[in-house]
Amino acid sequence: MYARPPDAIVRYVYGERAAHWLLALFFFLAGLSGLAFFHPSMFWLTNLFGGGPWTKILHPFLGIAMAVFFFALAARVLHHNMIDHGDIEWLKKAHLVLAGHEEGIPPAGRYNAGQKVLYWLLALCMLGLVVTGFVFWRPYFADLFPIWLVRLSTLLHAVAAVGLILLVLGHIYMSIWTSGSIRAMTQGWVTRRWAQIHHPGWYREVMRDRR
């Protein structure tokens, strides 16, 4: 654990960090239980949940828990993720950011344009999972819908799940790639230098509020 410098800036408060890691836990559990039914070669994953019947029972509830934590967090940071003109310009120069050259890039606020796009894609996939999951959730709701809709929802549910998994893997990779990001979500703080480099717009807001 890094020693916190006296001029560190709080990036995430305890409640945000706790909700994030609980969301990660439920994503992991819902993902494993869902993959168990994705293909016969993955059915062995049901052993982690007490066998096939228990996995089938638990998966929807794990998915609901994941969705609840996600949308609670999403609602909290919604106003930070509205895409504006500066974000469009940032996206046009995203290749420079990936190359490690952030000079001349429109200053990012609390979240940069890439994070905002990720936010909306995650929300779309999560919403798709919730809606389609309810349609074919037996024995509660599946009998309420025509069989063609149940089958279509099953397919779309799998597509949304794969999309969500890929997005989360990308999120993890970028968090590791951007030094200091993991510490922000585990310990809650970042250095002033980190904020100045990666989120200068947010840094100015924080400094203005401290005056």
C-alpha cells in the first residue's frame, strides 16, 4: 500500500469504492454462472454453485444484484458522463492518448471521453441483460411471452453478456495501463500530478473548491 502524500486528492469516497467492488464481485459470480450455460464445454462451472439446478436458480438473482449495484453507481455519476463537444474532440485524438501523448488533448473532467463511452456501452449492455433476462426467466416470466420472443431474448442476452464481458476486460486493462488508477479505487486517492496529467479539468475544479 502506497503512503498517502499530504497533498493527495480524494478520487473516490469509501461508499463508491465499496459499491464498485461489490459490483465487481456480483459481475464475477453472475458471469461464471452464466458462462456455465453458454456452451456445454463450460458446464463444469456449475460445480462452483452446487450443480446445474442451483446454478440455474442462482444466476438470475446474482444478475439482479449486479444490475442494482451498477445502476446505483451509474445514477450517482450520470452528470459526470454527459458527452459534450470537448469529448468529441478528445475522441478524435484518442490515438494520441493511447500513445501516451496527452498534450493538446481537450482537458478531461472527472471522466474522459473514453470512460464516458464505456459508461454508456456498459449501461446499454446491462439494460439489455436485465430486459432479456426477465423475458426467459423460468418459472416466473417466460410463460407470459410468445416462444419466439423467449428464443430471441435468449440470443440477445448472450450477445449482451459477451459485450459486457469484453467491455469489463477493456476497463480492467485500461485501469492497469493507466498507472495510479487501481490505487484510486482501492485507497481512494490520487496524486496531484496524476490528476493534472489525466484529468486536468477535474483537477482545476477540485482546486477551485478548496479555495
